[in-house]
Amino acid sequence: MIKYVHTSRKVSVRIYHLVCPAKYRRIVFDELVDEELKRGCAEISQRFEIRFFEIGTDRDHIHFLIQSFPPLESGEDSVYDEVHKGPRDIPAGSLS
């Protein structure tokens, strides 16, 4: 079931449909790969704030339906802001 994430200022939900084809669309996914993939996704889900709603394999591609949670509250600096600072955003004398 999809869960809405409630914080003090907002309610959000992020759902991603991710499709990962095999290289050159070769037929490589079988039942054994499907079981290992689901086991690995369960481990990832326990370590990180990610939920896998659907994990489906076809013979040449994999489908994921994933929910992630917003990592920051509004007003906090994000990694994107830190990485994309321009030269005008850096205080004078901080590069010496």
C-alpha cells in the first residue's frame, strides 16, 4: 500500500516506475535471477528508506515500482544546492 509521508510542513509521496532492460535485450532473466533480485531488494529496503511495491521480471527486462521518502525538510540545504554553487556564491577569501 502506498504511504503518504507527513512532515510538519508538507505531505508527499514519490513513486517511481523503473524499467531496466538487459544489454541488447538478451534473454537472461529466469526464476533463479528473479528470486535473487527480490532477496537483494528486500535487503536494500531494510537498509534505506525505500519500498519496493512491485518487482517484476520478464525474459529481457525488469520492472520496479519504488517509493522513496524525501530526505530533507523544507528550508534545509540539499546536496544539489551544495554541488551547484556558482563562483558568485563562494565567499571571498575562502579558496586560499
